[in-house]
Amino acid sequence: MRMSHLFGRTLREAPGDVELISHQLMVRAGMVRPLGAGIFSLLPLGWRVVRKVEQVIREEMDAIGGQEMLMPVVHPADIWKESGRFYSVGPEMARFKDRNDRDMVLAMTHEEVVADLCRTEINSYRQLPQIVYHLQTKFRDEPRARGGLIRVREFTMKDSYSLDADEAGLDVSYQLHWKAYDRIFRRCGLKFIVVGADVGMMGGSASHEFMAFSPNGEDTILICSSCNYAANQEVATFRREPPVSEPQQPLEEVATPNTPTIEALAEFLGIPKSRTAKAVFYRAGSGRFIFAVIRGDLEVNETKLRKIVQEGTLIPATAEEIRGIGAEPGYGSPVGVKEATIVVDESVRDTPNLVAGANKPGYHLKNVNLGRDYQADFVADIASAEDGFPCPNCGEPMRAERAIEVGNIFKLGTRYSESLGARYLDAEGKEHPIVMGSYGIGSGRVAATIVEQRHDERGILWPYEVAPFHVSLVSLAKESTDETAQAADRLYADLQAAGVEVLYDDRVDQSAGVKFADADLIGNPLRVTVSPRTLKQGQVELKGRSESEATLVPLADAVSAIQAKLAAIAAADRAAAGLEA
RNA sequence: CGGGGUGUGGCGCAGUUGGUAGCGCGCGGCGUUUGGGACGCUGAGGUCGGAGGUUCGAGUCCUCUCACCCCGACCA
């Protein structure tokens, strides 16, 4: 590609409202342009990257026996009604009616379509197992798009679906995907970790996320470096202290003016926060009032809480709602409240004689004890694991890190095959629901995440495998027809003939500085400079994007020297990623 | 949806007590330049997000509205 004709220009400055470095660099490099909130066009350079990411995905999916296909973006709502998600998924699913007033949806994922296909395509255990996948547009009307390309509303996802006869088969398919994903993200040059995760709206029995480290990540993960425990904070557990054994003391009301927070209360009474009980109030999607009680030194994990009470959404309750159940904001406790589902964290069960609110302003109760002073509907783990908390397996302190979720694998089980009636006959002629798994990777997100992890002050450092081009060929010719230009033209043609992907900066109206700056910004792994200065000695200059020094090679051998250099760069990438040569 | 912020040529910005819109970059032309974002001359490009209002007069003040960004509940 000649840069003089490349569609999409580079920018010296990023638009003012762009914050994330990946977003800035991809906009400046002329790879993406926004159309609306969370909606982007991929320009030729960006599209090349995404296509290469997708090519890596295809190769690794095919390697585990995946069969590529293509399912529609627009679905009749019927299948979503059959699975129940038409009703359970909120406004993030875009819905509309066709001209005949039929409900339609824009696909946000494809479990329903796969299950629907299985009804007719899969009848016998002999056809199992299967892995099918496609790369298709998804639309999710996110409450808030953010972070440039990291979180968008319209995106392309590789989603694959495993179809198995039983759980053991699903385990195999799950492991195959795990391995494929591991290779995909390594080949993309990402530093990542696999963590246990919440199943969310997908449902199912197990889920893991592939998390790429980034301070700009939206997720927090907890990692134990001594035993390799790793989990999304949403589901992370931690080793609890042994229960405190202490005789129960009589309940006692104390005046505690101006202590609506745990901090203020602990300071006023001169006790540690761990001797207080914190009350957190939610209004659930079903309308139920959820009253969570946790020790003052811990935080409520809403994902865990949602799962315990089996509610899709929890919204912090208003002061009026809190008073409506007989509690008092800032001075609340479960003692004496009614018409609320009370969920107590294990920490509160295991610590007697806590200080809790008296449900009137300015007063607390001392020596509050579960079972004696109030009853719980659930006693469970609803505490959030934080940086430094002890690992649930080995007790060593864990560290919290931010990360971007680049891939997710789910064991769905029979949730969709049962609701849509996707069944097969076993060897005995008995009918069973197909056991499904579902597995997703957002290709644009992967590209943006690579930029988050691999950039310097000048621009992007693409790994060889997904770089838009292998080589930035920079011509410093003064005229488009002089000897330098002719030499560069010839090298461009020779490299293309040799199968090297070249972005040829043939512009004669730009200074050397502009061309070098653009080459660094765009971030192809190798820069080749053809200039009058080196041409005099019959040489051209090679410089790896991550190298500080250039080397000179004879023009006559340039193609083979470039190929050798590219092979070395590719090999170095693979070695750094822990992949075989 | 709650909270905060921004809308002025393609990009980055300025615009005073309300007085008829400017700078840098970029873009076109001509010339001089050419190894790390060159220089001169010249030219094009703006219903100041939109609507309504106040005023002799609105980019500026008021009301409404739209869009976008950031922080919170969701996810590839």
C-alpha cells in the first residue's frame, strides 16, 4: 500500500475527548474513527489488524476442530422468548418490530440460534461432539460505552459453541477452548492470566475469563503468587479468620451522635471496624428489599449477593425505602426490621457481640448477635476480596490487579438445549438434551488491548503476527521519479513479489521527520529507509520498531535481509510469548 | 439511569463588560527545502451542536433540547 493513497490520515494530536492510550494511538494512527458513542469505523489500517487477529483466531479454532459458519445478526424474537432471555435480558438487547409487527432483536450472542439449528441438524450421539463458530457482529446497547475500543456497543465477536453428549464431553471441549484461547492471546502478544469468573447472563455451571493486564482494565482480579489462585473479584473468595469464641453479652443501646459511617462509629467508640456490623440496603429488580449485613471492615460483593438472593439487579435503596422497612440510614441494623430479605455474611455469623445500628438516628446497639437478636434468611459469603486478603487455598496475601477481559469461556450445560428442545438419541435410543458450551473473543477489543500493552511514547509496537503491515518502507526521495524513488519503487515491488506486506511511504511532499514519526506511530515491526545518503553506498537502512539502532544492508540483498530480519522478529515474538519456534 | 464535564473550520484551542469570529497544525497553489513532525508568499474553509427567548445587537445572558466524554450498576 502506498501511503500517498492510504485512506485515513494520521493526526498529530488526538481529539480532546479521547482518554485511553489505545484509543488515542489508534485514532492518531488513522486506524479507527468514531461514528457515535461506542460505534466505530475501522479504517484500512485498523481493519488489517483486526482481520489478522481474526485470522489467528480462525487458525486456532480450526486446530481444535472448530467449523466456521455464519449466523444472522437479526433474529426473530421467538427463539429468545423460548430461552426466556427475551424477558430476562434488559434494555442492552436492542429490539424492534418488522413491517408485520413481529418482534425482532439484534443479536447480542448466538446460543439460541445454535440450539435452534441443533433441533434439526443433530439427532444422534454419533454426530457429537461438535464445535461450531462464527465471527459476527454483536450489538449490545451498553448503559455506557467507554474506553474507546475497549467497550463498544457494536463489535465483532468470535463466538463458538461446543455440542456434547454429556458433561465429560463438555469438559473436553472446554479444555480444548482453553488451550486454543491460550495460544490465540499468546500469538497476539498479550500478557494475560486465566481467572475463575461469574457466569452472568449466560447461565451455566462454570466460567473462566482470559484477562489481559492493564491499569485501564475494567475488571479487578485477585492473584495469589504462591499457589496460582486467580479469580475475578466478582467471585474471588478469601480465607476467613477462625470464629471468635466469646460469650454473648446482653444487648445494650448507646448514644453515638454523628456516626453514620463505620469509620466515624469505630472512632467514636474506640473499637476496631471489625467489631461493627455494617448494613447495606438494596432494592432488587423483583421489588424485594434486600438487607445485607457484613462486618464493618469488609465490603459487600454485589455479584455474590445477587447470586444468593437470585436477583438480576440490585439498586441501592433510597432513604425512604430504608425507613419503610423500619431501618434508619446510617444507623441501620437487622434488629427489628420487617419485610426484608436479610443476608448475613459469614464474618458476622463468626463474630459475636458486634456493634450495629439501633435503627434510630444517633444510636447504636452493642453486643448484637445473629440468632439471638435477629434471624437471617441467608448466611453466606457476600464479602469482596481485596488487595492483600489471604488466599483461600494457601493463606498467603493475594494482590489485586486491573485487567481487560479479552476472552470468556462458559460451561452452559443444558440450559439452552432444554429450553429450545435440542436433543439427541443415545446408543440405547434414549433422548437427552445436548450439553453446550459457549466461548467468546472480541476481535476489536483484542486489537485495542494489544495497543494498551504494547506502545511507547512514539506509538504502537504491534507484534509481527497482527501488525497492519510487516514493513514500513520509507522513501526519502525528493522527487517521485529520482534515483532514490526508483530504488524504493523497485524494492517495494520486489518485497511484494516476495510476499512481504509493505506500507510504502512514497510521499515526496513530507519531510523525513514526518515520515519517521508516522512509521513509529503506526507501529509496523520493521522500518526500511531508502535515502540518497545510504544509496550512495548502495545500502538501505533496517530498523526494528523496538530497536534503538538501525543497521545498513546492501540494496542488492535487501529483500533477503528484510525477510531474515522479519523472521527473527517473528521468532523473538514467539519466544517472548512462550510459543514453540 | 444517577453524578461531573465539554460542544467555536478536519485536529488542538482562544474569544475580555454582549458590539458582527481568531490562532497553531492540517488542506490547495507557487517557490525554497529534505535523516526525526521545515520555511516564505498566497488561498480555501466556520448557520459558534440545535431550538426558543432577552436585547438596537448574542459565540458570550436565560430556558429547553441534542450529542459526546468521564465516574458509578453490565460484559467480548
